[in-house]
Amino acid sequence: MAASASSSLTLSRLISPATFAHKTLPSRLSLRLPVRRAAPRPLRLSSTISAALSLGDRLPEATFSYLDSDGEVKTTTVSDLTKGKKAVLFAVPGAFTPTCSQKHVPGFIEKSAELRAKGVDTIACISVNDAFVMRAWKEDLKVNDELLLLSDGNGTFTKAIGCELDLTDKPVGLGVRSRRYALLADDGVVKLFNLEEGGAFTFSGAQDILDVL
């Protein structure tokens, strides 16, 4: 009887609530539970490279400025550049910036003769810089008659085609500029529009235009 009582007492201790909870429900159990993670959102590249201009659209009218050889401020319009002509317009985020000065504009200078041989009448670089900066940049790059460097100083044309590039958070003080692009227009109608993501330079060069002419 004593042995039975002792066995019962031992058994009751082994299965007591405190013992059971301690051995089967350790305090760290909750740390091992699987965590459900939200599925990653798909990238929407189309929303980041959209613009107000599409293939088949007519270019909006706008006025650009430049300095002539005498240092006088002159103006020209989209109509002047494109009416009855095959025109290549390309834009850069800023004069004197590295990619624009070392690759984008030099590429069009180098390929200007080939572009004209393919029937291009106008080659113009557009930037949201004032005409004085554009003149200094032209001299620095030693541009002659290969192409025009035009000021869209107030961003009128850039805004009209939906290509603003907001760089106000950058420490160099660029403000709102233009995204990089290259377009081909025939009598003012857009036939090709290679719009880059921000200031990237991947498919808006002179060779990209030549490849479709």
C-alpha cells in the first residue's frame, strides 16, 4: 500500500500542471512561430516613365532662346525647327553635367553628318538652363554648326510634354530640370520618342536615332 501511495505521489508530480507547462510550453516557443510576410509589390515602370507626349502626337508650340555669334539673344520656336522638316530634338538634365558633356552631346556632334545624310534637317539639344549658360557650354564643347543648343529656361516646353525632372532634393541645386530623351519628329509629328528614366543614358543617343532612320 505504501509503495502504491509512493508511486501515485511520484506520478502526480510528473503530470502536475506546473511540470507539464514547463516541459511542453517553453517560454521561447512564440519566437519560433512562422512569420507571414507580405508579397512584394510589383514594379510599375510604366508609371515612372510616362509623359504627356506619345507617338503620333504633334509637338506643342514653344519658344526657345539662344545667343548668336554676336552675343545677342535670339529666339526660335518648335514650328521653326520642325515645320516641313525632319527634326531630332534631344534633352539633357543640365549643361556642364558629366554624362551630358562627356557622352550625350558629343555623340550627336560625332554623328551629325550621318544624321543629315539620312534626311535630318534639324538637330537640337534642349535644356532647362538659361541662354547664357548654353552659350558658354557650346563654346566649352566646341560646337559649331553640328547642332543647336537651345534654352528652355522656364521649362515651358519640358512641362508641356510632361518631362519635368525634380532634382530639388539634390545638394548641387539643380532644381526642376528635364528628363533625358531623344525624339524624332517629321513635320512636327512625333515618330520616335526615347524617354529615359530620369537622367539615365541608355537609349537616347545619336546612334539610337540612326538605327531607326
